[in-house]
Amino acid sequence: MKRVKIIFINVLFVTATTLLLRTIGLMFQVYLSNKIGPEGMGLFQLILSVYYLSVTLAVAGIRLAVIRLVAEEAGRGNRPGAFQAVTVALRYGVGLGSLWGAILLLSANYLGHAWLADARTIPALRILAFTLPLLAASSVYSGYFTAVRKPVKAAVIHIAEQVVRVAATVILLLCLPNNLEAACLAIAVGSCFGEGAGLLMLRHAYINEQSRYADKDKTPNLLRRMLQISVPVAASAYVTSGLRTLQQLLIPAGLRRSGATAQAALGVYGTIQGMVIPLVMFPAAFIYAVTDLIVPELAECQAVGNDVRLNYILTRVFNLGTLASLFIMGIFFRYSRHLGLLIYRSGEAGLYLRVLAPLVIVIYVDSIVDAMLKGIGQQVSSMGFNILESGLSAVLLYVLLPRYAVGGYIFTIFAARMLNFILSLFRLLKVTGFKPDMVMIGKAMFSLFNAVVITNLLLQELSLEHFPFAALALHIACAGLIYYFLLRVLRCITTEDLRWFKSIFT
């Protein structure tokens, strides 16, 4: 139980810090949307489409390789071997990051004109090129702390990094000329400052950690083992990221072909990608904290042949993630208009939030299943499904956007995500024998529906229009309590679950 307690406390802390990071990020998104408008948000999303491709090329597979290698070496009691794995990964990662950073720097002019069709993106792309080797090194150090069950250090550093990034960007936005090109440049420079500060802090924390252990004999074949993990992941991630970049470029182009003006196309694109999607992903802090920490746990269970514990972790995490995801989906669907107006002062953002709300359960649970597959060494299958999803998305966007505009875009998101989720889940079932509890999921959906209805009846006199923040918070809290009560009544959450939860703190 001591091991479970450590894991759970780490999950709670990482969740809290991730929520704080997402809060800072969401507030920053709100500030940017007010400062540069939907068109500016759309323009920067175009820049990010190319930048994220570059990030994938620079760091794909490195963090997962570090987590698995360090977890395996530490599980065998060979912490110096874990440090050696970090050293090997640093050399590989920084070299690869520097290579792709140089390529992005030299090709920024071509990408801005030929790919993005907007010269205002070029200065920001050139600045962002310098972050790639920094990101590669940070991924290695962050992977180490996750693997040794010390994510707290990395989480605190990420908070400081985000604060530096936001502060630098805001200062630059106030100092630079008031136009979209300068705004994108300010955001890019702020990212450079943030990544640099984060890397320095992670490096310092790692050196302090390393100094506590004496050296031992070298562990052989670490580079080969690292490449066996990272290269398949990287290769498939390259294809996936390339296809996703193509998707992002097809969206505004397809909207223009449907009859929208360039400004309107960027506006719709910016609203969905820059405003609604960050809001949809905001509550995922707990989900992603769990998925990050179960990868080394599953890897170690598999390495020592502990199938009982492996299946125990799969069942607990899947059930918990499903219950949480259903509640978040219900809240987004019921209060979409109020959230859009309260956060962004945008009815359009609220409309798209309601449309995309059912996708929450798919995105969140798919993230859990994807982490499980990576933890048991099925990363190649996982990446294959991602490639298929991205390829299908690109084809559907090309065919549907010119004819159905935003409707085609939304259909594509649902169809591609559902395909990935179904394939990933069936792969997990086949490899592990794990079976989802469909009766529990049905009871949870019944509980969610009734929790929302009962909340509306109890609080119908409390106006969401006149006291938006307080009333919305009370509505969500009331729905959450009723949802929990019904889950207990229907035995989706049992006394044994609560006893296990209580034992963590005793």
C-alpha cells in the first residue's frame, strides 16, 4: 500500500499543478483572444501547425524511451544505469533537436510563403526554431523524474516555466507595435524565454538528484535499447504529425473554398482551435496526470512479470477515467453557452463547445488507453492507429470542407477520433485480456443524466445570467455531488473502493 500511496499522492500533486498550469494557459488564451481577436488566434494556430510538426520531428519517442529505460533500470536497483540512460538520451535528443531547429530556421521563409500563405508567420517561425533543442533536453529530464516517481519536481518547474513564458509575452505585447505579425513574434519570443528557464531549472534539479548516487559499472546496450523504443515511435509520429499539419493547413484553405473570406476562415479556425479546444482539454489535468504516471508502473510490472498488479492498474485507472470523463462531458454539454460567454464573451465559442462536448469521453478515455498500450510495450500499435486517424482526417477534410464547411470539419473530428479510440481499445483487450465494465458505464450515464436534471430543478431559481460565475460554480458542484451519490447508490463506486481510497492516507 505504501507504493499505491506514493503513486496517488503524486497523481494528486501533478493534477493540482497541471490544473494550475492549464488555468494560467487558459487565462493567457483569453487575454490573447481579447488582444488579437479570432483572426490573430487563427494566424498563430497556423504557426503552431508547423511548429508542432517540428517539435515532433525533434523530440518524438525520446521521453517515452527515457521513461521506460529509467523505470526498468531503477526497478532492478541500478540507479546509475538510469543516469547513463539519461546521458545517452540527452546526446541523441539535443543533437536531433539542433538538427531540426536549424532546418526550421533555414526554411521559415519558404514555409511562411508556400505552406502558410502568410508572410506574417515567418519571424515567429524563425524564433521558435531555437526552442527545439531546449525542448528535447527538457523532455529527457522530465521523463527521468516521471520514471522515478518524482514528478513533483518537474511539475513545479513547469509552473515556473509557464509564468516566465506568459510574463515575457505580455511585456513584449505591450512594447511591440500593435499588429498581428508583432503579436505572433511576441508569443514566440516568450516561448523561448519559458523553455530556456525551464531547462535550466530541470538541469539543476537533475544534477542534485544524480549527486546522491555513486557510480557503478556501465550498463551495456542502452543506446540500442533506446533506439528500439524511440525510433518506431518517432517514425510513426513523423507520419502522424505530418498528416496533422496537413489537416491544420487544409482547414482554413477548405473553409475559404466553401465561400468564406480569408478573415472569416481564420476567425472560425481560431475560435475552434484556439478557444474551444483548450477549454475542452482544460479539465483533463487529472486524466493526463494518471496516464503519465502509469506508463512506468505498467512497464515495471511487465518487466518483472507481475500480471496481477498490471491488470489491477488497468481496471482501476480505466474505470476512474471513464467516470470522470462522463461527468466533464455532461457539464460541457449542459453549460456550454454560459462557459463560452463567461470565459470568452463569445456565443459562437459556446455553440462549438456544445457540439464538441460528446467528444470529451472519446478523447479522455482514448488518452488513458493510449498510455496503457505504451506502458506494456505496444507503442508501435498505438502510433499506427494515430497514423490511420490522421490520414483519414486529411482525406475527409479535403473532401468535405469545401462542400460542408464547418459541418464537415466537425464530422471529421468525430469520425477520426472514434476510429482511433475503437482500434486502441480492441488492441488493449486483445493483448491484456482486460474487459471494460459496460454495465457500470451504463449506470454512470444514467447517473449523469439524472444529476443534471435534478440540479436544474433544485437551482432553477438561481439565475445563470445575473450571477454567472457564482451560479455556474454552484450548479457544477451540485451536479457533482448528486452524480457521486447516484454512483454510490448504483454501486459504480463501492465501499471497497472507498476503503482502498481511505487506506492511501493511513
